[in-house]
Amino acid sequence: ERMQHSGYVRVLEEVVDRYLADRGVSVGRMLRERGWIPVVSRARIEVRGDARLEEPMWVTFTVTDLLKDVTYDARMDCHVVRDGRLVRVATATILHGYAVSRGTEAGRLATLDPDTAAAITAGGR
């Protein structure tokens, strides 16, 4: 009858994928063009209330910081519409970057070039 923690994990994965694709730096593109694969160093989800079946859910995703041009910190908030108002039911944070998957740098964290960093931060460095 209510959303479980694992459901919020799936929502976080989906919102990150959609965010990156919307900014032209999708996971598939980065892998094809640069050989970069996503790396998540930390993900935390705090369930703050129940989201019941069939309640409309609003999800926001915001990049909050770019760290040393290697990783970015972001936040996801989930709200349901209940009694005509938004009620926050979960908050998540994620520390995300890329690892190089081929060549002499394989296995190392990728350094985000200025264009990629601007895309990820929506130009708001």
C-alpha cells in the first residue's frame, strides 16, 4: 500500500538518468564517446513519510555542488499530492562521477571538462 525504500532507489536512478540525458550528457553518450561509466560514491535516502499507491508524486533533482571537477553532489526530493498540497515523503543525496573504462587511464576517475561540468550544473558553477 505504500512505497518502499527500494522504490526510492529506483526513482533516484531514473531521475539521474533523465537529468543527464536532458542536458546532453546521457550515460550512453558518455560511454560511447568518452568511455566513461557512472560511479556513485555515496547515495542516501531518507524516507520522511508514506507515499501511498496511486498518489501523484512530484520529484525534483538539483545539483548542489561540483567537487574538484571530478564528482558532483545532488539532491532529490519526492513529494506526493495529498489533500491538494505537496507533502515531502523522501529526500535523497547522491555523490556521482565517472570512471574511465578504457585506455591507459582505465579505472581512474574522469576529470569533467568545462562543457561537461557546465551541462551537469546547468551552467551554474
